[in-house]
Amino acid sequence: MNTQQNLFALSIKDFLSPQMLKYALLPFIISMIIMYTLFFLLASAGLDALGSFDVQSTQTSMQNGVPHTESLQAHLEGTAIIKFLMSHAITSWIATFLVYAIGGFFTLYLSIIVAILVLGFLTPFVLKELQLRHYQDVEMIGYSNIITGVLATLKWALIMLLLFFSFYSTLFYTASKYHRL
């Protein structure tokens, strides 16, 4: 029991070391800054574009065996719903808040996923750091190069996608089978 507590304390000490915190937090912080910047730029442009629409229409008709083509191009300044939402301060604020809040929520989750992917590629550095601290007598034998590691990751992802789609289709098959009863 005492050895388990010592191991736990040592792992916490290793995790809270500056080098390990750098490996853990920098990918998340950098991906979050980049994704939030992109999101706010795109959301701002999207909210500005809500007020105007470009419409193009082409119609071809046959009159006495001769084709006639009519084209219409128009620039419409907003619809009634958008004008209503953006004309009053409270509805404009609520619509903008919902866009930014929901988009910010999804951007946060997307940045977590990107950070996890980046951390997966930082695993060899973390293992090397732990080996230098605690396991100098153990020789690390890993993949021969980065290409082999990436290929193994792609193989794993393909297998997981195949399993996901096979089980997902099974779910719908059984649901439709019982629905007919």
C-alpha cells in the first residue's frame, strides 16, 4: 500500500513538472487560440452577411422552336426576419449571443480534439523524458521512423471507422426490424 502511494505521489510530481505541463498544455492553448481566432473572424463575416443576399436566376423557354434565355441578377438587402432580428437591440443581442455561444462551445470541443491529436504525436518526447528521469537502464525500442507510426495510426483509425459503421448500421437494422412489428 505504501509503495502504491509513493508511485502515485511520484506520478503527480512528474505530471506537475514544468516540462510535462508544457507538453500537456501548450498544444491545447495554441490550438484554442488559433481556432477561436478563426471562429470569431468567420462568425463576424457570417453575421454581417445575414443582411444581404445575391440572387441569380436563369430561365430558358422555347417559343416557336427558338430557345429564349432570360437571366435575373439581384442584390437583396435582408429578409423580413433578419431585418426584424437586427432592428431591435434585444433580439439582435440574443441572436448574436446564441451564434457566438454555440459556436464557441463547438470550437472549444474541436480544439480539445486537435490538442489530443497533437499530444499523440508528442508521446515519444514524453516517454523519452520519463525514461531519462526514472528508467535510464531500460532501452526504448519503438517504431523505426515517423512514417511507420503514422501508418499504424491510419490503420487503427480505418479499423475503428469500419467497426463504427458496421455496428451503427446494425443498430438501424434492428430498430427498423422491431418497428415493423
